[in-house]
Amino acid sequence: MHVVDTHAHFWDVDRLHYPWIEPGSPFDRSFHLADYQRASAGVPVKRMVFVECDAHARCSLDEARWVAGLAETDPRIQGIVARCSLLDDAAGETLDALVAMPLVRGVRDNIQNNPPGFALRDRFVAGVRAVHRHGLHFELCLKHSQFDETIELVRRCPDGAFVLDHCAKPGIADAMREPWATRMRDMAALPNVVCKISGLITEADWTGWVPDEILWYARTAAEAFGHDRIMFGSDWPVSEVAGGYMAWFRLADALTANWSAMDRDKFFRRNAERVYRL
């Protein structure tokens, strides 16, 4: 079995500034490459993609350069989704610098935790289009309540590629299935979007979730996007608060248990190779 982990994080609180980390929270420490290697030791991860960790905007280039250095230690790191604050005056310069880095494949500027309408601000839409002009895809990190505006963002950028992270973070802890399921089908109807089935256990009750509860959302996402447009991602170390790497991988394995060998390979490997140009 060959697994490409399309959503791995590492962060170093002594090196970079992460405004979202609350003092004393489970995330208020560094999570290093060595920690990832231990957490994923039971999974045949052959390659991985690092996804930015919402460090302060001024850290964007430092974070990408740091991870490029880590790739020299663990050559399984073969792609980077870097941070670029699209509303910053220096966004164009940051994109120019990022696209010059061989491992950078995409850009993310989180929509989640922003006020309604953020994704449709003229400057933000223009920034996403600039990402696409630089030959990179844009990763969509949002909460399910922001689905409508994000779908409209994608419609305004028909010539660029998008990756939907974490199935748009459905309200699993509240057993909310609609309108999320309908919006997933609406997003899947847009041909330039690929979905990561990732991050679901952290949207559930961290200590009380059951497999069938999570799998309903994973199956709904897979059915909406089809086998050619879904990818596996661990969302480590965020997933640690809800069971960890192996707990999520076992769910992903259960999701695909009845799929053909080819469709399993698409989910765990081939689609990621295509999307991230590995």
C-alpha cells in the first residue's frame, strides 16, 4: 500500500508566531517532524504534503523555507501549501517568492474565523486569481457556515484549481447533516475542485465520537466528488486531540474497504500525485 498524506502540519512555537494558539491549549507546544514520524509509523506513508499552519502573515516565507529545509531530512516531504495573506499589500511579492520555491504547489489563506462575506471581498477574489496566475492552486479552509460564499468564490474563478480542505468542516458534533450535504454536492458540481477527506474527527466530540458517525460524512463527501476527486489527509497533529493519526487512518481504511483496488489507490495516492504534481 502506498499512502500520500496530503495534509501534514509541523509547527515550532519557538521559531514562528501562531496567533491562533491559545496558551495552555493542547496545541500550545511545538510539533516537530520527528513527532510526525512517530505518530505515523504504523502507516505506509511514502510521500507527504506540508500545509501551512496559519502562522502570522509575516512568517509566510520563513515557514515555507523552514519546511523546505526539513525536506532535506525527510525526502518524503514533496509538496508545500504555503501561507499568503491575500489582503496584504505585499501579497504579490510573497507569491513571487513562493512560486520560486521548487516544493511549493499551492497557497492557502484561511477563510474560517473571518466575518461573513470575507471570501467575496474584491481584493480577496483578486488575490485568489493571482495565485492561479502564478501556476498554483488555492486551498479552501472554511467552516460549513461559510459554504455559500466559498462556492461563489470558486464560480468567480473558473480557470483556477481549488482543493477543499476537511470537507468544509461539517457540524458533526451537533449531528448537522443539512445543509452541509447539499452544499457538498453543489461544490462537487464545480469541476475545478478536489476534496480532501480529512479533519473530520476533530469536528466531532473529541472523546465520544463513534466510527459510523464519522463515516457518514466521509461517504457523503466521497459520493459527491467521486473517486477521481478525493484525497487522503491526516490533519496531524490537529487530529491528536480526537484520537490521533492511527485512529483517523483506520477510519479512512474502513471508508475504502469495499472499493476496488484502483479506487483505493486513487484516494490514497494517485489523485494526490496529480493534484500536487508529485
